[in-house]
Amino acid sequence: MQTETGKLVRWIDDKGFGFIKPDAGDNDLFIHISALRGMSRPPVVGDTIHYQTEFDASGKRRAIHARIEGVPQALTLEPVARKSELPTGPAKYDRPQQKPKQGITRQQKRFGSLPFLFLLLIVGGVYAYDKLAHRSVAVVDQPTTQPVVESVMPEQHFQCQGKVYCSQMTSREEAEFYLDNCPGTKMDGDGDGVPCENQF
């Protein structure tokens, strides 16, 4: 799938979506926050976005697998590896080498040769890397669970009762519930997934 580039021209932070102006000169393209998983910060207007496209259920193109140019991803091996080298790297095992020759000779007699020390160094580095990698995954996954809770809770208060127009809605939450769960609604004229924009 081909990667395209464009500039973010509109972003609605509280709703988690916006629009990209493609460099190719096409019409503005819809992008949801879920397409930017792994970014270390949310997008802002003016960002250059690299993305791929797909067609949604209504046949409209939208951006997927996107990243912000110049912004590092939160889950990358390079920063994790660099952190693991600092606390448990050579500094931990350099100290025995600075001891008098007598201490080194005793270790050589006990373990046979220096390759054993290198093996300990590698095992320690892998252990620290594994701990830091799991910690970074836990931090990144935490924000992704919050929008799910916020979007599910309002749905518990509504039921499909044949309403189809924005004028019949009492709140934005009710309109979103009808659009997502009830057939035959006519509340999203521009097809961007946000109902009753003029009313609420």
C-alpha cells in the first residue's frame, strides 16, 4: 500500500479527528486519532502527516497507518535499548576490572576464563531491556483505554425508539448513540461520523 503525504489543516482535539490536505492536491482527507497509534504526542494543525488510505463503510477515503513527521514513536526499540545501557551497562561490571590483579586472577581461577564475564554482561543487559520494554508498553497502552470507557457509558442511557432526525435528539450523546446503533438515521449529512454538528 502506497504511503502519501499531506498537511493537517483541521484538528478537533476533544473529538479526536481532523482533516489532511494531501500534497497531491486531492480533496481534504478524514483522519481519526486511532490512525496515529504510537505517536508520542497528539497532532496539531500544520503537522506534516505520512499516511496510507482506505475506503470506509460508506465508500469514503480516510487516512490509516499514519505518523507525524519529525515526532518519534512512543514504542521504538532504539530509546529502550539506550536506556538499558545506562543503568546496567559496562559501569556495573567495569568496577571488578579496576580491582587489583589478585581479584581478577581469583575470578579466572573460579570461572575458567573471561568469556563467562561477557556472558553475565549480556544476560544482565537482556534482563534490563526486557523490564524497560514491558514498562514502556504499559505506559503507552493506558491512554488508549480511556476513550473506550467514555464512549460506551452514554450508550447505556438510550434505546432505539424510531428517531431519525437531529430535531428529535435531546443531547449530542443521544445523537451519537442513534448514529452508531440505530438504522435509518439522517443525522450525518456530510458523512464524517459526527452527527448533528450544527445543533450541538
